[in-house]
Amino acid sequence: MRVEAVHGLKSAGVDVIAYGKNSHETDRRAPYDFFCVYRVPSAEFQREFERQITTSGWYNYFEQMNISGPVEDFAAVLLGNAKMVRPG
């Protein structure tokens, strides 16, 4: 990803909530060293962002897992998990 693209994320409405290193002491640790949590303006923006990451060749150098979805009510999601309700 080009440096100018990274600097343009904030002006495009991307809110980086957290970026960090995955602790080796994490219980059931995912096999990835870094994480990033960010909010984007729309699902369409997210799909385009993913497309541009692919086009940039990023995945040729780094193994990455992506997770996306709308923010939902914490209690409703937690209760759904407890009831074993699968996401729709």
C-alpha cells in the first residue's frame, strides 16, 4: 500500500480504533502478530478498500485475515451467542 494511500484513509472517513501487537500470552492466540480495528463509512467503502489492498499486492507479502460487519448492540449479540443463534 502506498504511503499516500495510508495518509488518505483518515480524510476518507476511516477511524482507526486500535492497532497493536498480538501478545504471545493470549489464550487461544490467533497465529498473527499484529491487529487493527477500524471503522469505515459504509460496507461499500469496505469492499472497495479490500479490493485496493488486493490490487496493491499486500497479500503477496503478508498473510492477513479480514473480519467485517456492522456494529450491533453488545447485549443482543452476546445473548444471541448464548442462545447459539447463527448470524443471519
